[in-house]
Amino acid sequence: MARLQEKPYENELYVCARCGYCREVCPVKKLNGFDKVCPRGKILLLKHFMEKKMPITKDMIWNWYYCCTCGYCAETCPVNIDFPTVVKDVRVDLVKRGLNPLEPFKIASTNILTESNPFGKPKSERTEWIPQGVKFSKRSDTLYWAGCTSAYWTTETARAVVSILRHINFDYNMLGGDEGCCGMIPVWGGGTEVSRQIAERNVRLIEDSGAKVLFTTCPGCYSTFKEDYPKLVGKLGFEARHTSELFSELIKSGRLKFTHKLNSTVTYHDPCHIGRFHGIFEEPREIVSAIPGVKFIEMDYNRRAANCCGGPMRTAFAEDSLTVAQWRVDEALSTKAEILTTFCPQCTINLRQGAATREATIEVLDLPILMARALGIET
Amino acid sequence: MINHSELRSALIKIVGEANYTDNELDLLCYSSDVAALPPEIFKVYGIKKPVCVVKPNTTEQVAAIVRLADKYGVTITPRGGGSSGLGGAVPVKDGVVVDLTSMKQVLELNESKKIITVQPGISWKELIDFLDKKGLQPGTYPSSAYSATIGGFIATGGYFGVGAPKYGSINNQIVNLEVVLPNGDIINTTENGIPAANIPMDCSWVFTGSEGIFGIVTKATLRVYPKNIGFEVRAIAFESLDDAYIAVSEALKEKLTPHTLHVIDKNFLDNARKVEDKTPEAGALVTVAFEAHTTLEAKEYANKMLKICAMKGGRDLGLDVANKEWKERFNVELVFKRLGPTLLLIELLAPIAKVQEIIKEWDFIAEKHNLALNHFGMLGSGYLANLMPMVLVDERNKGEFVKTVAILTKMLEAGLKLGGKIHSVGVHYAAYAENKTGVSIKELRRIKSAVDPKNLMNPYKVVKGRLSPRAFKFAMGFMARSPAWLDSFALKVAGATPIVKIFRT
């Protein structure tokens, strides 16, 4: 049995009781309709293939990549299987056995190695989002990490963050053109070697900057730094934090005070990678509640039971990713809120597209932008 | 032989491309349920991958599928959440699995009459959430409510679960069932009988606990209840399991009717504590819930219960523990499965007066075989308890695994001899079908041959298994006694050779 035990996920395949609690909450099960895609199905099949010593087919590889990695299943699992970790470990094992991940994962990895972002955008354009006149210290305990999505797509989020920090004269540093990709896609794509290479580079740069705290707006970056980096390169010389934690502390300490009434109804979507993964549920809500004039409404499914926006599926299953976003937008619409906010550039993009294709008038805003408005800052 | 491509296009015409699959991976998922059994045993039972799976959305689609199956002579296995463990929803012969989980609409709620009509594939959790918003609740529901469907609970008898002592079995809650019979006719049990079997109207009893052998339930109208304000849960610790069961019997004699009542033993608690450190320490634990119109009334029942329990040394563990145990009600059977990581169990319905005797016999057998039992019991309706002794094993240790299955089967046999009953037969309990609770097996056989003469609707379940009961019992007895390596070997031989065919009926 020792041979099988080498795989960290192998025991979990036997722990699964096949009760099917996961299938009821699994977004990809809802998309595909059949059991094979939900955790129960994925586990049952892999166990079957391993026991029968059957070669892993293309279909099987596809199946293990067809997952939102939202972790909702883990919340309902009565035997406490941490399914996102199982997914990660299985993908690593598949790659180790020479079974290539899906093409978009490979392309993203190549892009990261050449252009330091998964989209293949020119490296030279990375700092274009930084507003004119923004000053940051060359050396500070605190480092802001914008992340690829905000550096290239939702640049307004990153701009809002630095504008807010400038507004209160907060001391921080940025890596500028040296900032790269956290490596989330290769980490989740099973590419341990590429991931380690990326992690080593980033950790060196961050530690060299003298930062003790790294804060990110992207929950994907946050979770990668916080959870995956220590596994890849050992203990870090800095602490990874999410911007929502920083902002909520600044509000509590009285340093950040909202001055402009917003007079609107707001609902909040929990990003899986800060929410379920790391228990950051209350900080963003505290921020929203501190904004004067805001009426906050919860969606039926929130916090640990929040449905995914489908964001992580964008890498390889864009169409399905959009469908999942539409479901979440529908939930937001049923609250009758005027603004759907979240604290994740990826969720923002996906939900915004979901809202657009639903022809909904609900405004989808990353929370820093809402905050900037409440501070009277133009972004 | 089935003409697959013809069947395929005909089925797709009925349900649409997206609701049909014959993908190898999909099919594999439909050839198992929650039961952990060695793959060889599946072979011995004759469990097969289905030819294809369809997911209908409407009654008419189900009827069309059934008629088509009749035309092509292929078998049908209806399936809900797949959360049962006796193989009732797993195909035994090549055929079509009808996955009903897409049929999950609430069709009508009559709030004044307090009845609801739903499609069979809605999960109990979904129904509970829906009713909760209206200030209503279902009666009895399974502890696997997150994945178990309404149709599945009806098909497996719905004898026990959360709320069973108070609301009785699912039969008490059924107003009407719409059923597609094996010939494709659609009937409503309140309006129609089953002329072929000479059964008059009001025939929902035929279908509860029938495991889908008489047809497919496509709509269920159920009684629902106002959510009571008074709801009190208590966790009571005892020195021993015996004391706990004596106290429970006393309480029942005093006409106390709990909403739900669980009894677990020391082994169970000790194992649970390894996973969840807040689990209390005790010789046995009774978790009991009372429901009433007012909090005061519910408290009164709870206090009366505590008083009765105190006479057998029962200690109230306080509300924190009680609420924690109550929250665990959906996970209770699985809480420490991880330690196995395989969990094997049997289920036996026993009159409360016989429980101690049965448990004593089980402990005796287990001790003889050096097996550690974790006792779990759940009060059902009508002074019946559902007993589930559980054993942790590692299925990768094949010999031990098979041997434990055999020992547990012998324990089931012993329990049946002492007056216990089984609630479902599926495939695994086929040899004990005569001991099924509810309608007699003789009557079930008569109905089966009348409504399904071609034996296409979930064949080889309940009324007639594929293995001869005598051969099955002999094999289990042999494996329970013989050394583990021999069991492993015997199973390999049985699974790999046609020898098993001579044991088939």
C-alpha cells in the first residue's frame, strides 16, 4: 500500500462517503448535469482508475480541470474533505506523470515566464495603470501588490487603492515594473516547477524590498502567497494580507473616514479565495457598512454558503464561467440592490459580464472603487 | 440484443441531447451508491454499468422513456440522489438509468390545506428551505437530507429519519403519488387503482418502500406542517448504552413523543472526539428533540424526559452540547468515517423492547471476531428503532474488508432472528427479503408479476435477487469464519469466474 500512500490525496479518495452532499452545491455539476464532474464523481472515478490500474484518459484529465475550485463542496462535506486541495494535488500528480494540463493552463504558464503575466500582455505595459503623480516610498514595511488582473484589466481597482492610500498619506511601497505574476494559474494547473520558480523570484524581490507586510487586492494572489508559497519555498519573511483587512483596520482606527453619502442599496459577493479559503467575511462588510447612506442587503447565499462567480473557470472554460456569473448576478438582482460589490478584480470582471449579458442595470463595482466614491476621490 | 444506436436516438428525441449520456465516465458514476463493497462483490451481485443515463424533466418524458424501454425490452433503474447503500438504485442488468434529479420543481403549495406537490427529484434540503420561508416544515425527513430526494425516500420506505417519532413514516405524509407504471400508464394513487394487480384506488402504499420496482414516482403530494415555535433539544449522558435504552423505553411508556431521538455509544463518542474535540465523554449519549406549539410546552416535555433519564443516571449536558449534536444531525453517521477511512454498517429496524437483546447479541458476535462496533440508533415511528452498528475498516486491506462485510451480514441475520426487520432490500439484502417490513414479500411478488410481467422495472431488486439466498448466506457464513486471506482469495475467484452463475437463481 505504501506505493499509493505517496500521493497526498489518495487517502481522501477513500474517505469520501459518496453521500453526494457536494453535488447539490457544485457549480460545475449544475452546468454539466451529470455526477462525474462533481467531487463525488471525480473522486469515484479516480479511485476506480487507480484501483484498476487504468491509464488516465483525456476525458479524465478534462474532468479534473473542470472545476471552479470554489470550495463550496468542502463546506457541506460531512467527512471534511478539503476538495480544492485534492484538486490541486491531483493536478500536480497528473503533471508529474507527464499528463499535460489543459492547453490554456500551459499557455498562461508560458506567458508568465516570458511576460510576467498570464495574459501575454507586454511586460512593459504593466505599470501603465499607475496614475501620474502617485508617490510611494522606496522602502517601507508595507508593500502593495496590484496583481496581473488589476494591472492590466481592472486598472480602476488598483488606481482606487493607491488613491485612497494617498488620500490618507499612508506609507507603502510598490515593486513597479518588477511586480510579476503570483503564479496562481500554474499553482492550480499542477505545474509545481514553474510555480516554484515564480515563487522564488517573487519572494526574493519582496524580501529585498524590506517589506514585512504584503497586501494584495486580488484574493487569488492573496491565497497563493498565503497558502501555496510556504508549501513551495518554505516560510516567508513577510506576511500576506488582503487589502480588505487593511482598509477595515484603517476605518476602525479612525484614520479612514468616509465623507460622501452614497444613498444606494448595496449587496456584497464573497470571493471564494478570501472568504471560504481564509475566512475573510466580515472585513469587507464592515467597510460597506461604514459608508454613509448605504443600505446593505445580503444575498440568500453568503459567507461560507456564497455561490461562486465562476471566475477561476475563465482560464479554460470561458463560456461556462459566464453562465456561473449569470447565476450569481441573478441572486444579486433578486435582492433589488443597485450596486453589487465584491473585493476581487476577477469576480468583478466576471460578474460585470454576467450583468451585461443579463442586460441588468445593477452596477458591479470592486469595493475600493465604492470606497473612493465615498471619499470623494475621482478614480 | 439491444440496438444501441436506435435506442440512443429515440431517447435523445424524448429528453434532448443534454439530458442523455453514454459517456464511459458518466456511466461508471451510476454503477455505485454510498455502500463500500469490494468490486468483486458487485460482480457477484451482477451489478452493471448502465447502457445509458437519461435525465427527464417531465412526467410525460418519464412515461415515454418507460414505453420505449418496454418496446425495446431494456430494463430501467430509477435513481434519485444515490444516497442509499443497498444497491436499490444501481442497475443489475444492462439497461437505462433514469436519473430523476432534474425533476425538482415545487409544483403547488396549498398553504391553507398545508399540502405541497413536488417533483420527485427535489432534495429534502431544498424542500426544507422552500417551506421554511413560508413558516412551514416537512414531517419526517432523512438525515441525508442534503442529497436524498423526496422520490428516493418514498422508494426506500421513509420509515425513520429526523422527525420520525412524531410524524411517523413517509406513508403518513403522502396525500397522493403520481406514478408511471411499467407499461407507461400514468396513475394518481388517490384516483386510480392498479387493475392489473387488482388493487383499488388509494394505493400509494404499493409504492412506498417499493424501491422503484412497480414504477416511477413522478409527483408527490405531501402534508406539511406549521413550524412550531417550541423546539427544545437535550443531550443526556449515561453510564452505559443499556441505561440509555432503558430510559428511552421508560420515556416512551410514559407517552413522551420526541420529535427526534438518537442514541450513540461510548465507542462512537470516542471516535467522534478524535475528529471533533468538543464531543462529550460518556458511556452513551441520547440526543432528543421535542417540538410543541409553545416553548413552555416543549420545555415541559424536555424536563419530563430529563427526569425519567435521571432515574437511570442520565445527566443533562447542557444546551451547548445539545445544540452541537442537533447541528450534526445531517452528518451523524459519517462524522468519524475518516478514521477508517471505510465505514461499514448494517441497518435493522427493531422494536424498542428488543433493542438491548439484539445489541447484546451483536456485541457478542463482534467480540468473538475482534470487531469494534460503534452503536448508533435512531428512534423511528411506532416504538421502532433503527439500529446501525458501524465498523471502521480500510477497504485497501481486502481480506479484512470482505471479512467485516461477512461478519456484519451474519450480525444482521442474528438481529433478524431476534425479531428485527429490514426496511430496504436493494441488492445487498436480497437474501433477507422475507424479513422486509411493510407489505409482505409474497404480496409484493404477486404485484410485481402483475404490473411488470416482463421484469423490466428495476429487476432483481426486492422480490427476487440474482443470487440464491441459501448460497449467499452460506458464503457469508464461510467468510465470517475463515481467515482473511482465504476470503480475499475466494472473492477473487468468485468475481473472476463463471462459478458464481451456479449460485444464481
